[in-house]
Amino acid sequence: SGGVILLLLLLGKPYFEYDSDGEVLIFKSRYFILERFFPDSTKTAEFPKRKLIDYKVKGFIRRTVTIKIKSKKGVTVRHFNITFLSRSKQRHLKKSLDKVKRQNRSAKEEN
């Protein structure tokens, strides 16, 4: 009922998708139930792996991944809610982002 919807709104978007296949990182979060009424509620970031500067996972009850991306304007910071992501998928996300950061660091050292 209304309490469940309010709780979902407070905790954040229940659907989070992360894809690191290929040369591009894709982050996507959305309310799959509410997006029919609020199509702008879907949040997406798609960028080349080499542009990832850093990331941080924060929060206990409401978990968020914050990513820093190199952009034409300097650094862009984006936040994605991962509250509903399982612990194992959160570990996989961190492991994948750590790998990209290591690759970027070693590529930077080579240049």
C-alpha cells in the first residue's frame, strides 16, 4: 500500500544494472514500477572505461556507489543507489571497478 511505496521511495531505486563487458561501463538504476508514470526517473551513465577515475560505496541501510568520471568539464560525479543489490553482486561490482581502476592506473604509468 502507501507505506510500501513510501519505503521504496526512501530507500531508492530497486533496479540497478551494471555492465563492464567491452570498452564501456554502463550504470543504470530505475523504479521499474513507477517508470511508466515517471519516465525521467531512470538514471543512466555510459562512458569508456578509461574515463573512470575513482568510485566509493557508502551507506549501511541505503547503499550508494559514487563514481568519478573524467569529462570535458573536468570531473563528473554520479551517484547510483545499490540498496537492493545483493551482497555478492556488490562485491562483484567493487571487484570489477577495482580492476578497471588498476588498468587505468597502469595505462597512465605507461604513457
